[in-house]
Amino acid sequence: MKGGMTHSRPWKRLKGVTDLLDVLDAHLHRPVWWPAETPFEVCAGAVLTQNTNWRNAEKALARLRAEGLLDPAAIPRTGREELETLVRESGFYRRKAETLRVLASYINERHGGRVERLSLLPTSEARRELLSLRGIGEETADAILLYACGVPVFVADAYARRLFSRTGLASGNQSYSAIRKMTERELGGDAGALGRLHALVVETGKRFCRRNPLCGECFLSGRCATGRLLSEQQNGIAEHKDEE
Ligand code: SF4
């Protein structure tokens, strides 16, 4: 056999989400996540990172911070154009400025300026309230609930859906909420574990499980259905070449 991935790596399918978390914990340093100093900063970051990478969201966050605007009381007092200019680097800046304004007003009027008070509501009600705000989708709502309010929910973002489907923990067509609920059931009420899993999944998605996956370098390849399949295909090609 020449080159490619080896046959000898034992194939051991992941038993579930807890098993995945153990493997991720064993192989990766946990990144600092969610990087924020206050609950409202989590909210602003969750809005600003929509449809863009964290680097761009951070630039906009830094500008808001410099102007003293990482504060729900200050946002509604800021002019529309000024707010749009400050968040421009995060992309979709008009929509994001408006979402920040809507979210800040909601936090002020409904929760006395403290988003963490959402945790006092039943989770389904808290999620429903957030989802009723213009510009807040499932991923943003769950990031706010988990990282700003400490509510045990899972952020089943694109990284998670891709990793779960490729490893065989979920089927490719499972919805956001199906993957969220499955993960929450398994990690039952442990907000720390749910946050850690999300952070490690994002890290794995950035380093290995990209759109074009780097299975040959990935520590999950011996536990992952897609990694296994690609390994078998490559070994088949290598053996075929040996026979020629
Ligand atoms: S082995 Fe490949 S498909 Fe599986 S998690 Fe790693 S990079 Fe993704």
C-alpha cells in the first residue's frame, strides 16, 4: 500500500454527543468562548457575527466599546446613521444596527436593562420572546440564552450541523431544533458542557471539518463515518494502483 490514510486505524463509531465531547476535550485546548465581558456584549456579538466571521464582528464590537455603546441603555439614544457607521465592518450593517436597536429596547423595556433576567422565564418562553424580535434567528437566540443568561441550550450552528452529520451523530437533513434538542437531552441541563461542546465543535470546524474536510489530519477520522468512508476510498485507490 502506498500513501493515503492507513487501513490499520481502528474504526470505532461515536456513541453519542457525550462521547464526542470526551474526544474533543481530549484533543483540543478549549478556546475562550464566548469572548465577552458583559451579558449585553454577548448579545451584541451574537448579532454582529451573523453571516460573517468573528474577526469582522470583533472590529464592530471594538468600535461600539470605544463609544461606550455596549450598553442597552445607550444604543436607543444613538442616531441611526451613527450606529450603522460603527457596525459597518461586520457587514449587513443597516440590518444589524436595526437589530441591535430592537434588541436593546426589548431588554430595557421587558427586563429592566438586564438580559440575564431572561433566565427567570421558562426556556421555551424566553426563546419565543427573542425569536419574535426582528433580526433574531434560532442561532442568535440560543447564543444569547446560553452565553449571556446561562440557560442550558445548545447552539446548533452550521459547524455543529456539519460535524454531527458527517460523523454520523445526525442525518444530513435533521433540522436545527432536532439537533439542538438531541444534544440538550444528552447533556441534560449542563450549561457548561453545552457551551464547551459548542466552542470545541466550532474549533474543529475551523481547523479540520471545513467545507472541504481535512480528514487525513483530523483526530476524529477513526470515529467519524465520513472520515472512515474517505479513508476506505483512498486505500482502495492505493491498492488498485499497487495491483497495476
Ligand atoms: S474526519 Fe473528516 S468529516 Fe470527520 S470530523 Fe474530521 S474532518 Fe470532519
